[in-house]
Amino acid sequence: MTEQSKEPDQPSTTGTKPRSMGVALGHGVGAGILGMLVLTAVLVAGVPLMTGATAYTIADRSMAPALAPGALIVTQPVDVENIETGDVITYHPAVGDPAIVTHRVVGSAGDLLITKGDASAQPDPEPVGEEQVLGRLWYSVPMLGWVNAAVTGPWRVAALAAVVIAVCGYAAWILVSRSRSRR
């Protein structure tokens, strides 16, 4: 019988160390959280800023279930002639009133729009004129409105800067850690 010689396990010649499951999981979780932060910043500030749209937060149940409280809505400016029955619009309830309402258009009366909240049985008491309309619903994201409401004014700029710094820092950390592992 011939005896086969056993060779000891040879170290890897690629120069990379096997990564532990914990490190890989940490990278994945970190990337996921960072991705969610970036997506939030883009949806809340980036897209509206780049397109001339405006982000609002639904604060009450008047449009439930379509738009629940806490939903982030983004509206685009639109000519009143392009608004149709069934569109959701955001408007001032009266000229000069700083309040903002988001309701569905259920009809028209001449140049005026008849609106109604989805959760309401009756149309709104006052029709909406062209000068009151702020825009038509473009998209909505459930629950993200609470972030939009919490991060307003100068805090919004700081939060966006923090997300950008976090993304750049994470990218630099990944590059440095990978270059170290290749050595």
C-alpha cells in the first residue's frame, strides 16, 4: 500500500483575511441605516429642492385612509386648468390665510374647485380659487412626515449636512478598512 503524504494547510495567497460574521453584519447594518438616512434626506429635501416642489406633513385624519397623519406629501405647482376631479391638492383655505389644507377635488363651479377630505361626508364649505392653490400631490411617503415636521428651518440644513458628512465618512471608512485588509 502506498502512503500518501499530507501537506499542511497553506495560507491564502490572496493576502486577504477572512472576515468574521460579526464584522460583515456590522457593515451591512451600518450600510442599511446610512442608506435609509440618505433616502430620507433625498425624499424630504433633495427631490423637492431640485424640482421646485414642496414637502408638507399630513397632520390630521381628514384624508385617511389615503393619507394618514404623519405622511409626507410632496406637491408640485400646477396650473388650475390642469387640475381634474380626483386630484389631491394643497391650498390655503382663504386668501391670505397661512393655514394649509390638503383635500381631494370632487368637482368645480366655474373657476372654483370643490374639495372634500376623503374622511368627510360633505364637501368643504368654501370652494377654492386659483390664487389659493399651492400645488397638486406628486407623491407621498407614510410616516416620513414626522421627520419633515421635526426637522424644519435651520435644523433641516444641519440635518442634511449631517447626512452628507455621514455618507462621506462611511465611504472613507470603507475605503481605508479595505485598503488595510489588502496589505
